[in-house]
Amino acid sequence: MTAATAAPGTEAFYERLAENRFAATEHTRGPWDAASQHAGPPAALLGRALEERPGARTDMRVARVTYEILRPVPIAPLEVTVSVLRSGRSTEVVEAVLTPEGGVPVMHARALRVRTTEAPGPAVAEGPLLPAPSETSATPFFGVAWDVGYHTSMETRFADGAWREQGPGTCWMRMRIPLIAGDAPRALDRVLVAADSGNGISNVLDFRSHVFINPDLTVHLHRHPLGEWVCVEARTSVDEAGIGLADARLHDEKGPIGRSAQSLFVGPR
């Protein structure tokens, strides 16, 4: 292993090379390009940096994060930089940028962090529970040309729909491996690594004939997930001009935790 590569067979999405440098492993590989990552793992990596930067306040939590996916994220060494754009008593806005070594930025994340209260707030009903992961069965991923990638590093169980079915879908997702080698997954890791899958879960056009690429992702969280499973309950709408929206409700086994949205470019292959 060199200083800029992950060890062969590393069982994590990333290996830490330095405080703000990471080597992507083959587990980050997306389904469309053998040299590019699925956007879920780098979204989670930036989310981790936003929450755990040096000096970050421990009485604040990410309530909203928006990603601009500027170009494909390569499976390569990456650098994360974080800056505070605004800091107040109850809220702050923080930005993180992901850049390949010697390259240009490939993903930006801007987060709103909100101060939590010490005393418990009033209880508010969160809506009906979905069928639990234990009540569903493992759902095969659609065909992918390589043996290892995001599709093998996430366990997926559909409560409604399937990867190979068109229309709205409801899918429980669980990380099989940690985000960073040697670090236990955090709650925010679990939701962000899954949230970018909404457009695939709720695809409305055949994968073989059309592309539906999301250049952005926004996640709102009123509560961080409890447990290992995150559910993405997604629906996709597409205009005849080729612009779409994948909108999803996010859940854990105790109920809703927030929402995600992806703008889509839709076109023929």
C-alpha cells in the first residue's frame, strides 16, 4: 500500500490517509461507470466532515444539507475541506468541498446545523410505521457489470416495489461495511449513504433505455436515525422536457426522520 491508495480488500467505503484525506475503495463504485463512485458514499463522507470538523459545537445537529454534484466522483484519493460560512447562537451554516488530489472540486455540500435543546420537547405524532425490515426479504439489485461496488456494500429490502420495477418504491437500506475503515458508522452516515438512491428506487423509465442523473441532493432531517436501517420511500416525476424530481420520505424503524429530494436530468441512452 502506498500513502495514496487503499489497501487491497479494505472492508470500508474509504480508508483514512490523513486528517482530511481519504482513499476511496472499490466498495464506493456506482452501477454505471467502473471508475466513478455512487454519490451516496461521498455524500456521507462530506456529512461526517460537516459534523466532526475541529471545533464543531456538540450541541448542534445537521438539519439540512444540500449537495451539488459537479462531476463524477472518481475512485481515487480525495481531500475534504470545511469552512464555516455563518455562525450564530442557534444555527450555523457550514460548507464542505470534495476534491481529488491534483484535481478540481467534484462535490460541494452546504449544511444548516441547528442547536438542540437540553430539555425534551413536546411529543409529536410521527405517522404510521412502515413494515419493518424483518418483515421484508432481501431484494436483488439490477444487473451490474462488476462484482464489487455500492450494490454489494448495501443490503436492500423493498417493502414496496423493486429495483427492476418501475414506479414508486419503498426500500430499507443498511450499510454492510463502515464508511471509514476503523470507525463505527454514525447515524448521519447511515442516512446520507442511502438518500442518494431515491431516483433508482422510484425509477419510472427503463434503465436500459434512459438515464436519470441527479446533479444535486438535498436532505432535511428533523431526527437522526436510530438503528442500522434507513428506509427511502421515493416517488419520481418527469416532465416531457426531460427534467425530473425524485422526492422521498426517510424513515427508521421508529418512524419518519425527514425527506430528501433530487433534481434529475432525464434522457435516452
